[in-house]
Amino acid sequence: MIGLSGLHSIAHWAAKPDDVFLTEYQAERLSYILSICQLLDNHCESSGDVTEWLRESNPSFVFANKPPLEIMSGDSVSDLKRVASWLLSVDSI
């Protein structure tokens, strides 16, 4: 979701955290993902509620009846921005 090329990168990061370097693209994606996590934490009572929201189809025009996780997994940073903006605009989910 943050634009890594594979599990090898994650394993390398875990083994050598001082060697971690994020591209501008990865840093921007990570920023939106962290914002979405915080917003979901504010909106949801439990991690089960978060999981359910991420995986269920959402009828909002923003999601076009797709699960938010599917939108967030796209290649475009604008998809993550769209999810974060939607979460900022609603009082509850």
C-alpha cells in the first residue's frame, strides 16, 4: 500500500531500520495512510469496526460501491487522498 516492490523491502527495513529511505511517493502515501488510520481510530469503537469498514462495499459516490481498502490499494496517491478527505467530511461511519 505504500508502494514497496515486495516483501524483501519490508524484511530489509526490519533488519536494518537505519538504511530505510522513502521516496517522495512512498512518504506521501504513508502520510495519507497514517491520516486515514487516525481518522478511523476517531470514528470507530474497535479494530473490528475498522476492519469491517475497510472491507465492506461503501455506497458513497466516493467509493462507487467498492470497499475502501480496494480504493486505498490503487496506484494513485489521489485515491488515498480521496478516502482521507471523505473521512474528514463525515461525522460517523
